[in-house]
Amino acid sequence: MQTTTVDIPTGDGVADACLTLPDGDGPFPAVLLFQDAFGPRPRLVEMAERIAARGYLVLTPHLFYRAGRAPLFDLSRLGEADQRGAIFEKIMPLVGALTADVISRDTAAFLDFLAARDDVRPGPVAITGYCMGGTNALRAIEAHPDRIAAAASFHGGRIVTDAPDSPHLGVGSITGELYFGHADEDQSMTPEQIATLEKALDAAGVRYRSEVYEGAHHGFTMADTPAYDESATERHWAALFDLLDRALPTG
């Protein structure tokens, strides 16, 4: 397979992104991979390549492109708690700038980019997201239910808030299927918030699975951080591929 950097025109500029092509002849079904807060880096390429190995073309856009091209941060000392804190001070304003409207507009640009490619199979795509990317994956399918067949969120945070535009309040538009893999040790998505999300999904009649990964911490899929949990990560792969096989089969 091959991973290259591509540029995607948007209403606010140009988003850099990683494009991972599977082996073989297309057209391929497409999967959007939404980053965690640390942004595009080798770990996300590894994850995109694992998805591509199953026959999917994977686009991993840089959601913070308005602040510059990736990488925006020095992540060489990501394993050190004090350094992570310093990085987060820089990251959080960028996270906060990704409003529902911004994600909707950016996702439309990413979907248009994929739809224009000859090596992408016509029709809906799927999306998977991690940490803040999981939350924004939910926002993406809410905004574009006719263009996204399935969305997976892993250790997504702040899906339920008191804000009038909390992500869980928009699930009524969704026509596809959802999967949530929650971290057990995650203050950004507590048991009470999970219950509120599930109640909203049930009320809207959305097809979904919502599971808590016992003992896993926020960020458990990210092998370049101390939160990494190998067992939980393998469980995440099984759940993701189960969803993709059903909602967006490669055959």
C-alpha cells in the first residue's frame, strides 16, 4: 500500500491530509479517519494502513489545518506528563475552534475530494475517529447522513455536554449505523454521560452499539502515548472491522 500527502481545498483554505491507498485495483470504498488532539503523525498512518489492508482507501485529514500544516507540535516527548501538559496548552484552543459548523463544512470538503477520485467507489463512505476525532466523527455523520453510512467513535470525549449544540442532541438526523467504544477511566465521558447518549440514540431510533472497555483509559488506542492499552486496542479493531464489513463491505 502507499501513503502520500494530499491537499484538499476548503472554504477556509487548504487542508493537508494523508491518503492511504490499498493494494490492488480500485475503485475502493473510502474511510475517513479523524485524528485525536495530537494530530497527524506516524501512529495515525499505522492505523490508516491497517484499515487500508482490508481494502479501504483511507483519508486522514489534518483538522487543525487553519493553524498551519502538520506537524504543528513537537511530540518527541509525548510520554512525559509535564510535556503533555505543555502541548495541551497549545492544542486546546484549536480543539475549541472545531465547532459543529466548522466540522460540517470541512467534512463536506473531504467528502467532495473523495467523490471526485476515480479510485473511490461511488456512494457513501464510513468514518472512524479517536478522542476529539470520535466526537467530530459523530458531528460529521449528523451533518451528512446521506453521505456517511457508518461512524465509529473510540474514547470520544465531551459527546454529552450542557451546551445547546452538544453532539448527542443531533443524533436524530442519522440514518446510518454507529459504534461507540468508551474508555472506562475517562472523565470526559462518564457513565452518566454515556447513559444520556444512549437514551438520545434510543429515542431517535438510531442503530448503534455502545460499549465500555473495562480498565481502559482515554486515548487507549494511541501506541505513542502512556494511555495505550494493547488489549483494548485489539478489541477496537475487531469492533471497527465488524462495523465496516457490515455497513461498507469491500466485496
